[in-house]
Amino acid sequence: MEITTRRMRIRGYQTQDIPTIHQLVEEPEIYRHQIWGPNSLAATTQFVELCITNQRASPRTHFENVVEDLATGEVIGAIGIRIQDQKARKADIGYWICKDRWGEGLATEATRAVLKFGFTQLNLNRVWATASTKNPASIRVLEKAGMLKEGMLRSDLFIRGEYRDSQLLAVLKNEFPFMDEPIKVISK
């Protein structure tokens, strides 16, 4: 599966992505609000190999992808959508973009594209995400992608020795405002 937007290509992981992904996730600002990180090279390799294995699953429920700059082919981040309940047609989404590309609207563009993919190709009804309440930039990305705040999950995660509150956001298919946004999906 590959999604192309105006500025990026969102595609499945490949083994050759391991060194680049590992280098990018070594940046503390990337993993500061995540339950993972800092990763060893072995942990990054294991994650990428699991993503590649999941690409062959039938039915497929996990769509973890790298984000490439369309103009340069450079890997600049990652985004995933994971079906949590097929009967209820709901999934969660998560992403990161390398720090030197923050502020360009890339996370929002990728999130909108993957949400549209989820609603149009996976026939999802609801997609949700959480973000640290200490990460207002990520919350804003989700809001700009059409998600609405639904509540706060107090002491939701235990990360690097402390509890973290999470903002819960979600969007339903019938309220997603970017269905007309152009993306191109190629099934491989």
C-alpha cells in the first residue's frame, strides 16, 4: 500500500529503512512523549521487521508506514493506523516527523491522508489518537486533521519514571472534513 499526497509518499517499511529510521528516532524530542525510546538498533530492527511481517497479514489490521519527502525521496517520519476492532470499524493512529521538518504541516498532511485512507479504503467508522497533554503541538496536528477532543485520560501512561496524562481525540467518518482532499492510493 502506498499513499501519495502533494508533498509526500506514505509507504510500508522496508528492511533498508532500518538505519535511517534508527538515526531519526535517536533524537530525544522524537520519543520524549512516547512509551518507546531511546531505542537500541536491535529494537528498531525488531520493530521494522514486525511491520514488514504485518504487511503480509490477512486480514491486515496494522498499517505502519514511513513518510518520505516526495521531492527528495528522503525518509522524514512515520505514521500508522491500526484497526483495534473490526466489527466496530475503529482504529487508532500515531505518527512522528523528524525534528528538522517540524512546523511545515507535514504531520497534519500525513494524518489527513491516512485518515482518508482509513475511511475510504478500510471502511472505518471511527479513528482515535492520544497525545500527551504536555505536547500541545501534537494535539494541534490532530485537531487540524479533523479530530475532536473527547476527554483526558489521567495518569494514562507511565513513561520514563512518571505518569503521563493523555488527551483523547477522535473523528468519525461522517464528520471527517477532508474527504475531498486529493490523495492517491496504490495497493501493492
